[in-house]
Amino acid sequence: MSPPVTFTLDLEDLRTSPAQESRLEGVMDRLLDRLDELGITGTVFCVGDLVRRHPALIARIAAAGHELAVHGFHHVPLDLLDPERFKRQNHDARALLEDVGGAEVVGFRAPQFSLVPETAWAVDILADLGFRYSSSVMPAPSPLYGWPGAPATPFRWPNGLVELPCPILLVRGRAIPFLGGTYVRVLPDAVRRRGMATADPRTVLWTYCHPWEFDPGERFYVFEHGGLPASVVGRTNRKGMMARVERVFADAGVGPRLAEAVAGLGELPGFRPPDDGTTTGALQGMLRRRAPSA
């Protein structure tokens, strides 16, 4: 039996125009019903603007037993924000989420895993805002954002904030985030099972998904802050996404919500980012887009 896996979802809306059909409510109703049937609860990272626009949906997510956490106020990568705006927006997102969900919010995930060396300034702001953990580092090269060389197992930043890096599998020297959205949709199950079976015992295994990945009927559009290649890849095997997620938990069982996983970690190694703020990794930022002025 593989170690248990925590279900996580990034609740986001990547449309670039209100003229594009909004399908979030219907997709989430179906997904929440299916998760309930399977006995799966996890952690849902919510974009603050969606909390403001869909409070009844957020309340339903909380009532179903899922942990609520912050995914920014807008789905904007960290390098497109300045520290002042980042602090203000995530203060507001956390307060709004606590008000609607009726529980303390302690977790944060950066949009597109955009916590990289050049945005490590965000770590101290998160701690100042009262967050206790982050799930924002991709310790691998990525066409969007990644931090090759960052620890692949949970660690503490110098200020004590806990980081839960995206789980990765090394295949011929290449790091693959085998439990993440696109990878769950397209990789053979054998690769995913190998990743779970060979995971470092210190790793907190979690899969990340997005509502649109469970919506094969959605019309094609180019994702906000994504670009054409990522948007095309985002269409691949949406019809099979739910079945693949179900097989993850059939193989591994359901892990604790991330806040509970963090509470049980005990002592962790520390990690101090480089002082020069440089970003490493091939293809870094090649698909970035302008941030909104809000």
C-alpha cells in the first residue's frame, strides 16, 4: 500500500473575459458530490475574488469538511506583484475566506507555484499575515515557474513558516511532479504509482487539481497568465481526470488535510533562499502575462 495522498484543489477562474461562459458552479457541484461519495476531504486553495463572487459555493466546500486556504486574491503570479500589493491582497483574501468559511485559515499556495528565488520576499509577508504553512514551491524546472534545487521534502523557512513542496519523482535525472494536474491527466498510472511507492518517507504526498480539469465540455480559450501552449495542454484528457484521481486514492488512501499534516510533522530542516534573488531553471517565466491593476 502506498503512503496516503492528500487531495488538494486550486479553486480558480482562468477566463480572460466575462463574455466567456462561467462553468465553475456546475463543475464544483458535480465534483463535491463525487468527493463526498468517495469519502474524500482535502484542502481547497481559493482565489479571493472567487470567494467574494461565490460565497455560497465556498460555504458548501467548508461544510463538506474541506480545509479552506488562500490562492491569492487574483490568480496572479507573485513576480507580477509588488510586496505591498501582495500583502494587502492576501490579508483581504484570508479575512474574506475566514468570514465566509467560519474557520481560521492558515495555508497559502502561490498561483502557478510562483514562489521562486526572486519572489522569496513573500515568505516573511505570509508569516506576518498569520499563515502557518505554504504549498508554493515546485522543486523542479517548469515551463511556468519552478525552483530546481529547493528541498523536495517539507522544510521551514528562516521565519518558521512551513513549506510543503510539490511532490516530485526523479526519472533519468528529470524531476516530474507526478501527482499534479497535467501529470495526473497524461502520465501512465505506472509512473504515478512508482512515484508514490518510492516517495521519501518525509514527503507529504498531495495531488493538485483545478475545477476546469474536470470539465471536458468547456469551450477552448487561452488561460489568463498561461499562454497558448499551456492552454492547449490544459485540454488533454479532461474526460479521464476524475477516473484518474479516483485511482490515486484507491491505490493510496486519503491523507489528512494539509493543516493537519503540518501539525503532525514535528522537527523539520531549515532552508534559506539565496541572497541574490536570482531565478534558476530552464524556460522560467516564458509564458508570463501582465497582472491586473487591482
